[in-house]
Amino acid sequence: MLRFVAITSSFLLLAAASAGPAVAVAKNVKVGKKAPELELRDLEDQNYRLSEIAYPEKPRRGYPKSPVLLDFFSTSCTPCRKALPDVIKLHHATKDKGLKILLVVILEQDEDSRSDLDEFLRQNPIPFPVLVDAYHKAAKTYVTNGDTADVPSYILIDSNGIIRDISSKLNPMAVLDLLDEQQVN
């Protein structure tokens, strides 16, 4: 408990400065509602399905339940790049508490977007899965504003698959409150 208090204390200032307004989201994406399915591949071509990480049933063999933070990101988004070090700090502070952070990279619709991503990741190593949304399927499901993805966007989902927070800025207090409530170890 003392360790968690220390983690909480270290993020109080960050949370006070970071908590932000809601983002433009799809109609079926609401706090308190079941998160829509998300299925994407990471850079190593491993498939990730939200329903295998956060789901309402009892834990399934081979699929432990975890709360999830979806960070919708684009390499061309300056606020996304500026916020990433804080997301990485949050990852290091909460990884032993069971939080799964997934960076959902929305690729631009040009032929250089994948090489831009690869170069960005060479310069900025990410310690959690980077999922590629090449066709904007996840962006359209979660964070749309007309025809444009609203990034950065953070969707916090509890281990039962329920959306707990939606924000345009990282909200560490919402994450810490959820981890405390679910007592994920």
C-alpha cells in the first residue's frame, strides 16, 4: 500500500495539470458503457484483441484480465509526441499493478507513414505494445471528429471491458483510482 501511495503522490501534480476535456468519440463510445472491440496487430505482427485483455467473464485460461489504457497517437501530432514521455512514466509506475497500455498509432494515408513511424520508434523506444491502425478502423470506432481522428485521445477501460475515462489529455489519477479500486496486482 505504501508503494501505491508513493506512485499516487508522484502523479498528483501531473494529474492536476493533465486532466483534460473529453474528445470527439464515436456514438457507441461512452464512459460506463462496454468498450467496442479493437483488433489490431503490433509491429511484430502479433494480434491484439481488446476482448482478450478486458472482458466481463471470469478470467480465462491464457487470457488474464487487465485494465487497459488506449493511447491514440499519430507521429504527425505534436501534442501526442509531447505527452508520450508521461505515458511511458505512467507505464513504469503501473506495470506491476497490471495496467496494459496500448499505443494505437494511426498511420497517415501516404506511402511514407510507416517509415516515419519506424524512424520515430528508433529515436523513441516504447516499452509497451505499439499497435498499427493503418486503415483507421480503430480510430473510426473510438476517436473520430468528422473525417479526422481526434488525437491525442486516451480511453481507460477497466478489466471488465467497461470504459472508465475518455480524455484528450493523459489522466493518471483516473488510472490510479481504477487500479486502486480493482486492486490489480
